[in-house]
Amino acid sequence: MTFFDKAVLHFSRLGPAGLSPWAPGTAGSFLALIIAPFVYLPLSLPWRLAVLAFLFVAGALASSRAEILLNRQDPGCVVIDELVGQWIAMLGLSAFSLDSTGKDIIFLLVPFFFFRLFDILKPWPVHASESWLPAGWGIMIDDVLAGIWALLCVSVVMAIINLVFPGVLTL
């Protein structure tokens, strides 16, 4: 295996997260949650969208290569899609003035919970989307849609919190 192939596998697995013996998808989502306050949430919305677009394309290409290298379709150890979906779910946090240093952990757990819920249950069109695109593109798209479902729910929850507890969040 070439150095490039090893790097592709490392990227697509998010390092050790994808090698977790228990729920690698949850491990990948949890890693996304942990690093978001340091590398993602401090970014402005346009930069977040640019990062997501880059990671979607890079993740699709890496996931496609990982399928070939591992000789498996949609290998469970490939969790770059979890990071993209999780960070899409966190886009709703950009509409609020939150301390992005990690002190507001509850506000990070809400998107984590909703993303995992929709990624596991796969409501329409999440499950159907897996067959819309080939290889790594199909791996990535279902988590993008699960992230969008989660983003909608996070936005509703944050709006309700703002109504019930004025001043907790600043729109």
C-alpha cells in the first residue's frame, strides 16, 4: 500500500475514530463534536460553508478510494461523512452568539444528538439518498441530508430556548 493510500485511509477514518470497535460512526461524530469548538465554530458562516464543501468533495474522493482499498462497499470504518454531517448540524449555532470555546457544551450536544438520531434512523430522503450517487459520493450524501434534518431540529430547539428563556441566546 502506498503512502498516499495510507493517508487516504487515515483521512477517511478520521484517524483512530473509524477504527473504534464500538460504533465507529458515533466515534467519528464525537470527534467532530470535540474539535468543532477549536477549528470549525470560530469560523464565520461563509468560511464554514467553504470548509464543508471542501470536506464533502475530499471525503467523497477519499471514501471512494477507501472502498477500493478495503474491498468493501460503504465500509463502517469510513467516518469522514460523520464529521461533515455533524458540522452541518452545527451550522445552526452560527445564528446565535455562543461561546465557541466549548463552555456551552449543552449547545453542542443538541446537534450531536439530532445528527446521530437521523443518521441512525435514516428518515426520507436520507436512506434513499445512499443509492442516488455512486461510491464515496453516496457515502457522503446521506450524512449531508441527516445533517440538514438535524440542523432544522437544532434551529427549532434554539428558537424555543430563546422564546422560553430570553437572553440565554442572542439572535
